[in-house]
Amino acid sequence: MVKLLLGREEVGSDKPDNEGRTPLSHAAKEGHEGAVKMLLGREEVNPDNPDNKGRTPFSYAAGNWHCSATTEGVVKLLLGREEVSSNKPDNNGRTPLSHAAETGLEGA
């Protein structure tokens, strides 16, 4: 579905929702590695774009409690991008590491 939508000219691949979250942010939070790869392949997608709470896609991926296997892949993809800050705090002063520590996932 993501690939199909990204093929449409009128679809904004980095357009935020009402909370400031981008498609990349949602995909990263849910551990959807394939969607993250597709979105990161788009020139207009900012991989370090914070939402209204100051959380970045990396912050959401690091705090993903769903599945450590998919989380680890997404985290590695995002960390491989030069533009991604691995220590950027959100509006509450929490870093991606603090979100990861909260989930207890060791692999990511």
C-alpha cells in the first residue's frame, strides 16, 4: 500500500498529520522496516523531523515495544542516515535512549 501511494504525485510523503507526525514517524514507531526503507528513499523525506511533542522517527523507533526484531532493523536504518540525531531530546527532555530503556528491549 505504501509503495502504491508513494507512486501518486498528489501524495505528500513527508506531510505531517495534526500532531506533526509524518508517515516515516508512524512507520518507525510500528517497526515497519519495508515502509521505512521506501520513505527514506524519498528525497523530500526528512528523517529527523520532530513532531509537535519534539519526538523524531528515531525516538519512536527506539521506544517501540512491539517487537525487538523489527525495531532493531528500523533503528539501524535510521542510524545509518547522517541527518538523524541519536541524542535529540523531545519536548519533555527525553532522549531516544530513555525511551529505549523504558521498553527494556536490549537488541535495538
